Amino acid sequence: MGPTSPSISQKVLANAPSYRQIQASLADLRDVLLVFAYQTKRIKLLECDLSQAAESVQKCAETTKKEREAHERIRDSTARKLAYKLTRRKEKYEEKASREERYTSLTPYFITWI
């Protein structure tokens, strides 16, 4: 080595700030794999919850559709009401109507719950 070439200790001292910066970056990245694994598990759980919620909403939609059809049949059918009266099956009609009233009285509760 010639007189102008820096010694090893001078090179180490010159590169010390870069070394400290690299060490700080590595310290920041130490927990990345654990955090990534946790986030991956959390996303899978949320996707599962989402699919269960979608199934629940679908079932509620089907039930609501059936109940709405029954409601419309009773609501729109004055002829049916008259036929029940004439055949003296008024009780059966009133039972269906009361069942419909019960569902409609619970509807606001279910809407706010969802």
C-alpha cells in the first residue's frame, strides 16, 4: 500500500454513517414477516365473515321475498277476502292477516338490526 491509500480503520470510520443507517433500516424491518402473517390471517378471517354475512343476507332476502308475496296476495285480494266471508272461512283469512300484521310490525326491528 502506498502512502496515499487510506487504512482499513479510516475506511471503516468513513462508512460508519452508512452502516448505522443500514442497521436502523434492518431494525425497522425486523417484525415485517410476523406482521405480514398476522395480516394475512386477518384477511382470511374477514373474507370468511364476509361470505357468511352474504349468505345470511341472501337467506333474509329470500324470506323477505316470500313474505312480501304473501302480503301482496292478502293485500290485493278483496275478492279472496269476500270468498272467505261467503264460505264462512273468515277465521282462516283473519289468521293469515294477523300473521301478516305480525311480520310487518317486526320489519322495522329487522331493518335496523341489519
